[in-house]
Amino acid sequence: MSMILGLYNYWIVIVLMMIGFYIIIAHGHLIKKIVGLNIFQTSVFIFYISLGKVGRHCTYMARRHPTLLKPTAPRANSHCDCGRYSNYSFGACLNH
């Protein structure tokens, strides 16, 4: 039960996607179809945002595969927005 409640954002995406798809299929008016497409598009945006929201400063791949965080030689353009330099191969700023 906690797994179902823990993934509430994905359930919201599924419900919004089905509502938008139903509006697109069931209604013949163009304005209503555009509203259905907008709801469907919003659900896709929420889905992509939910995929990226894993931790505070860590992505899903970095959490699942810590070997991606191997230090490498600093590159010339490997600085972050904060002005610090990153020693990681994918250029993420994890020095906060």
C-alpha cells in the first residue's frame, strides 16, 4: 500500500492522461479537443518532471550507478553556475 501511495505523482499522470485522451476521442468540437490535448500535454510534462525529481542534488542514474561519479581530470569548461569547478566526468556541480 505504501508503494502505491508513494508513487502518487505517477497515478496523477495516468489519470490526467486518460482524462485528456477521453476528451480528445469523445468530443467532436475543436475547442474541446484542444482542451483535451492541453490536459494530455500537461500530464506528459508532469511525467517528465517526476522522472527527474529523485533527490536533492542527485539524478536517478547517479544514484543507481555510483560508478558514474568517478573523478576524472578537470576539463576546461567544467565549471558550475556557482563558479566552482567539478571533477566529475559528466560535469555536474556536486560541491555544494
